[in-house]
Amino acid sequence: MKIYNTFTKTKEEFVPIEPGKVKIYVCGPTVYSFIHIGNARPIVVFDVLHRYLEYKGYEVTYATNFTDVDDKIIKRANEEGVEASVISERYIGEYLKDVEGLKTAKADCRPKVTEEIGGIIEMIKTLIEKGYAYEKNGSVYFSTTDFKPYGLLSGKKLKELEAGARVEIDEEKRNPSDFVLWKPAKPGEPKWASPWSEGRPGWHIECSVMSKKYLGDTIDIHAGGDDLIFPHHENEIAQSEAANGKKFVNYWMHNAMLTISGKKMGKSEGNFLILRDIIKDFSYDVIRFLILTVHYRSPMNFSRDLMEAAETSLTRIRTAYSNLKFRRDNAKTEELKEEEQNSLNELQKYITMFEESLDDDLNTANAVTAVFELVKFSNVSVLENSSKAQAQAFIDVFDKLADVLGIKLEETVEIGSEKIEALIAERQLARKNKDFAAADRIRNELSDMGITLNDTPEGVKWTYKEKK
RNA sequence: GGCGCCAUGGCCAAGUGGUAAGGCAAAGGUCUGCAAAACCUUCACUCCCGAGUCCGAAUCUCGGUGGCGCCUCCA
């Protein structure tokens, strides 16, 4: 499998540190509100990476954190007049609901910063001892000029950074590009005791500490949004490599931003759409599917029109799948017929196409295309007179590929199927008596419930789609 | 100001040297009581513009134009 490594700016053959095992760290959310749909992109993309590596037989350890102490959380807590932990716990809960909905709940661990303070203090101590960090008035800063490789990931040069007008001037820092590892608490802010002051950690140090604790000094893949390349990931490298004296990450993966009307969607930009709001009109599956139709390193412009198109596309896949199940359950022949053997041999072609796509830097867009090609092939191959064995073979391939992409092939029916069957039987009777007005009335009634009927020579087939 | 990325049909989107995947939308047809689904057919002599390299370029080089991102919290 080839992976584009942001550090080397090339696609590289993926070779894990330990054969058969992969350690992945993905930067998680700061929990001060609901996530927006842009946040869903890395969650979905790197979940597919996780699933695909497992599909290929790797044993994956996947860690993603919660930043549960931060200025924004404190601000929100002050606005509501509650403890910071009330805010963070609330949005961790909401985040997990979204993660569940997106079918991305496979992470092995989700550490929280507030539960890792001890480890953070230890790493800061080490950095001071090794001469990479210094204390000033209760704050501790990382000295960027003392870490020679600083800037290699982002391609920034310290000189340029200093020349930039946007670097905050801070009298305590030796260099404008130095960043905070520990800062003293202001009155009323959450705080922990440390050798330097009662305070809390800076943002960047947490990921270095948690990655080390849960995955080790050197990990295979570290991933996140491309807006984290600088300064967050650059700083993580500096901290981890300075403290551990070892290479931090072998492959850096970054997803491009989700845009809206061509502009980056961001909480600071104020042009974001909350995932929960989108889910009122579309299912989680649709946003997940839409995200997969674009390569993860290309910017993706979000719109409702795209969601609608994605929903229709997804329905095409689901319809093909449900047709297969219908054919299987109504098949007149059990055993595979001789003439069907060719189609089964050809199935492998689609699996290969699917795998080659994902092997090429996780090209989910082409993997989805492979699924569409499979849909087409299935529609022309598995017919009324097909055997149960043939239909099942196709179903197995659908299941296999959909599982990697995390696409749900069937919607859960929320209505009692006895009721549906009764109405269908009633309509069939009406049709038999040529009372088409009554038949159509029942069909409309079912349609209002989200049931679409399909009259076939083998009987009536129905599919369910949740009404929004 | 510095660094980097992108520009493919009505919409979305793969493709990074060998002659334009796929999805949505649209048009016609088959099937059907009508539908739905499915199938068949049609839908970019062309990939922002100009020049160059090459037997050959959407793909490489140079120059434009337009758009975006990072340099500050951000997925």
C-alpha cells in the first residue's frame, strides 16, 4: 500500500515498524461544542484507513484524543456559569454520538488531556533537563531554535516565521516562534500543581504525551487535518523527538479541508454547518458516503445539492443489494449453475479494482467507483432465474467491500413488517380485481411510511428508506 | 511579504506521458395496469489561456489568468 507522506511530500510504500502491526494516532477534537461537518472528514477518512488496514490483515492500534481543557472550553463554561468539566463532558458525549452515527467508533483508546497531566509534566521536565525548554514566570516554553530540525514538516523556516507579522509578540519568549508547554492558571481556571506554577498544559504537548503513552516513542501513522501541519504537528515533532531522542512518526497523513462556497469551513470563520443540523435532513450514512467520493487530499466543497446527489447514489447501491437479497430469497435453484461460474470468476475483478484503489494512497473515490461497477455487473448478472448460490456470492462481495468503506447497505426498518406485508397483500388483491385506484392508494400510503414498492414477476419487493 | 496547493462535461469527480473512469442531472427506448427498479442508447475530438519539450501531454517545463490553504485557535 502506498501512502502520501506529508513529511517527504511523496507517495511511499507503507512499511510498518513491526510486521503485521500498525500504530495510528489521530488528533481529536477540542470539546467545547458540537462538531461541524468539516470535522467529520478526518473522522471518516482515517476510519476507512483503519478498516482497510485491518482488511489487509494488520493488527491496528488506533488512538485519538480529547482536548478537554482549553481556552474555548473555559470561555464556554464561564458563559454558562458552570465548571469547565461540565462543558467538556457534555460535548464528549455528543461527539461520541456523532462518531457512532458515522460508523467510526472503532478507536482503541480515546484519552483525555485532563487525565494525562502527570505524563505531561514529566515530558516537560525532560525537555527542560535536555535544554529544549525554559521556564519564565511560571510558564514553560519550548525553545524552537534549540531544536535544529524545526520546520521540516511544514517547510517553514524560523527566519520567515519571525518575519511574519502574525506571530504574537510575547515578552516572556526568547523567540517569537517559541511555544508554550505550560501556562499558569488565571483566577477561576482549571489548574494542576506543577514544579513551575499551578496551571495547565499548552495545546501541543498533550498529543506528544498521549501518543508516547498509548503507542510508543515512534509510531507508524499520525494523522489529522492539513490545518494542523503548522504549528501543531510541527511542534509535536519538536517536543517528541527532543524528549525521546527518537524519530516520532514514520508517515504523516493530512486530509484537506471541507469548504463551503469555496471557503474553508471553520469555527473561527463562522461559516460552519453543525453535523447535527445536516443530520436532520440526511442520514449519517449520506455524509459519510459523500466524504468518500472525494480523495482525502483534495479540498471538498460542501453543498446540499451534493448531499442530495450522494443520497441518490447511495440508494442505487442499496437497491442493487436489496435486489440481490430478493433474488436469493426467491431463487428456484439452490446450487450454482454451470453457466454462472463465469460471473463468479469475474467478481474478483471488482475486488481487485477496489483494493488497488485503496492501495493507492487511500483513493476512496476510485474504491466507490469499483462498487458502482460491481452494482452494474450485479444488475446484469443476477437475474430472476439465478441460483441462490450465485446471488449469495454477489452478496458476500458487497458485504466485504461495504464493510471497508463503512457503508450501511440496508436501512433499519422501523415499522413492523407484518403491517407492511398485510398492506401489500391487500394491494395485490386490489390489483388482481383490477381496482387500481385502491392499489395506488395503498402504494401511496406505504410511500408515506418510507416504503417503495417494486412489482416483479416473482412477487412484490419493498424497500425502506427513513423519512426525514 | 514568505511557503504551498488547485483549475477536467450542466453539477460532483478519478485520471500525473500513450490517446478522457464513475456518480448525479438530462433525452429517447424496453419492461409495467400505471409506477418503481433494472437494462439499452445519447450526453468532453477534449481537460483555464499562451508558448515550449516529446513520435506522443489533461498529465512535463516556462509565462499568464482565476481560486484556495498555511504562516494565529482551527479537522
